[in-house]
Amino acid sequence: MNPTGRLSTEALDAAAALVRRLTGLVFSEARRSAFESALVGAMQRARLRDPEAYLARLAAKTAALDDLVGEITVGETYFFREPQQFALIRDHILPSLRKHLPRGRALRLWCAGCASGEEPYTVAIVLHELGLEHEASIMATDLSRPALLKARQARYGRWSLRATPEEFVERYFTRIGDQVEPALSVRRAVEFGYLNLADDTYPSLATGIWGMDLILCRNVLIYFDAQTVAHVARQLLASLSPEGWLLLGASDPPLGGIAPCVVVPTNAGLAYRRSEATAPAALLLPPPPAPWPVAVQEPAPFPPVPARASPPDAVEEPLPAPAMRAPTSDLAAHIDEASDDVAAAARWYAERDYERAGELAARAVGHDGGDPAPWTVLVRALANQGRLDAAGLACAAALDRHRTSAELAYLHAVLLTEAGHYGEAAAAARRALYLDRGLVVGHLALGGALVRLGNAGGARRAFRNAERLLASIPPEQIVPASDGEPAARLAEMARVQVHLLSEAAA
């Protein structure tokens, strides 16, 4: 950095090339000045003035990279942005999916590039309005860890609600000072995780990204170059279920001609489906009816809080002991009466309250670590909270006690894959399969690790082994250690992986 605080052209070019290689993000000439400002600020926070030293730190994928990404990917978002798309989701896409999905199979929705969380929480509200909140799961991912932290904290200013109907604000939000917080039922509906869309880490079981019925990837592709857009588009489409839908933002490039897909024109923009899917030539719906907003308006300020007022959907204060919130679902009576922490942890895990499940599982492990069951709940609960380091430590401690547990070895493989240690992940998956050759998820984990190691032949064999095992399981039967996935969905995931690998080899 020179005395004026500016970077040389060479340093700026090198930084842009490195960021592009690590994240897929590109910076046009129009954004170059903003990129330089973000870079200078990030270097100052890292207390480095030498561009080469700073780039070396970025290349090591330390916290410095997270800080820079958080700075350069700040995008404006708000609840119910592009309301006609949410009308399309509400009035056609979700009803159509429910009509075609097998009975009992939950909807899977993914918000890719979720930023600070307004979009996935909006999806959760739409599901509540349709009465589908217990029949769906929402995955939300982003490249920016600071943005994910904000999304998990779920505190928003009034400006984030500028396109939200007032009755929805009253029904689904709680005022906390000069901010609002989505209701607990809305927050619990969304699972957040880190994902770089430019990487080859999806579709896969390890990331949980596969067989998605609806993918929202809005105003994200505009940050990629043409080659990366084509790559990401193919992976997004491969991550769809056979009946799935992909929606992009109004600013994103159209995918027709750059990726195999069915393009469906709608009055909410273009929608995309897998190339083998059946779809109407066009889907033109009437304008969204009230109370869905059609124009962005600045909302009025919050009124003063009356003395002793209780906000809607208030969460009870934590009990002094044990250090857990009071139960807020119908399971409360069962949990309060349960003396078995393992069973209680499993119930809360099924409710997707991973924090409480983890606390109960940890307590059970503390009493007696001789049973592998609470260990598996603890590892899964920590991982689903995004606490991957803690999950890894718990898994290592569990394996010290339970070396013959195939499920723990499999979880170890998944965590190693998430951490980017693909060779060790493959070894852990093979260990799981040595303990149980019929462990379907072990074959899938092995295939995922081998893909990342560039061993396409080995990966194909692993996924085909999974396919053969799944062919002998009834389609709706839940596969052991799969976190509730039926055989049919895992078989589809394995087929997709084999198809992608075969296509790449052709």
C-alpha cells in the first residue's frame, strides 16, 4: 500500500484474481473502486500494509478471507423482495409440488446466497400461511460467514420490513427495542450453512444440497463471469428434484442456452426446471392479491412500547438451571417428565431444536458416555448449528469411546469433508464401511470425498454401490443414519451423482 492509502494496479489485479479463484466473484471496471476500498479497509483491520503478506493470508483461507468476503458481498435485501415471485411460489409452485410429491415426503427448499436471512425467513412465512410449516425444510447458504452470523442472530431494522404487509409484521415478528425478530417458529424453520456456489461441493449428501424442490438463487449470478455462471447453473439444476423449480433474480443472466434446462416464462420472470421435467410453455398468473405487497414503501417508525407490554410470540426467559430455555412446543410436558436425557435429546432433535437437543445430549454424555446414541445426537446437533469445530471435537471424543460405531465413523467423514480434508474423509468413510458394508450413507460419503479428490472412477463405484443397496430397500423406508431420508430420495441423489460423473468423463 502506498502512502496515499491506495493500492498499485498490480496489487489490485492480483487481489481480484485471487478472490476470483477462491470464491468465483468477479469485479467489473465499474466495481473496481468499491473493491479497492473494501480491500484497503480489510487490510487495515488485519493490520497489514504489505499486499503480498495480505494475499498470502487470504490464500490460506483464514478469517481474513471471511472478513473480506463479508465486505465485498454486502447486498441489499429485505423481506418479501420481488413479491410477484412469492405469489408464484404461493399460488402455483408449492401447490404443484405438494400434488406430485409422495405422501409423507417433506418439501425441500434452498435459498442459495441468502445474505442476512430475510429471504429464507420470508419463505418460512409463506409456508406458515399455506399451513405447510411442518411439511417442509428450508436450507439457506451463503459465502459470507459474517452474513450467516447476522442471519442466525435474526435481528432486523424496520427498513427490512418495507415490503412486508403490516398484518404479517404483527403476526410473525416481535419487537426488540428498535429492531424486530422473526417469531421462533419462523426462525426454527431455517437451517443456515456456509457454501461457495463456485465450488464442486454440491449436489452432495455431505452438504445436504441435493433433491431440492425449490431453489431461490436471486441476484447472485450477476457477481460471476460467464464461465462460472454456466458452471453454477449446471450444479443448481442438478441439485433439483425431478419436479423441482429454480428461480433467479431479475438482474441475473438467463440460463437458456448455457445449461440444459426447461425455461418457463412467467409474469414473475423466468423459471427453470430440469431438462427432463414437464412444464407448461408459459405460466402467467394474475397479479398477487392482497395482502401481498406490490410496491415497496417506507414503513412508519415503530410506536413507543407501552409499559409492561408483552410482544407477540414472546419467548420465556431462560430458567436458572439447567441452562436451557423453557420448552415452547407441545412436547414440553413430555420433556419435563422425561428422566431419559437421551430420549429427550432425540425428541428435540426431531423438532429441529438443535440447541436444546445438543444440551440434553451433552448432559447425557456427561452422566455416562458408554452409550453411542447421545454422542451421535450431540455431533449432529452441533453440526446443524454450524458449530463444525465443536462437532469435530465431539466426534473425535466419541470415536475414542466407540471405535466400532459405523455411524460415528460416517459422521467423522462428513465433518472432514466439510473441513476440506478430503483424503482423511475418504479414509473415515472406508472405516465406516469396514464396520458396516451395508451402510448406505457411508458409500455416499465416500463418493463425495473421492469426487473432491479427483478420483471420478472410485466415486462412481461408491455411488453405484449405494444405488444397489438402495434398490433393495422400500422407497419410503427411512435409511439408517441418514437423518430421516427415505430410500427413494437417496437413490435419486446417487443417480444424479453418477450422471454428473459420467457426463464429465464423456
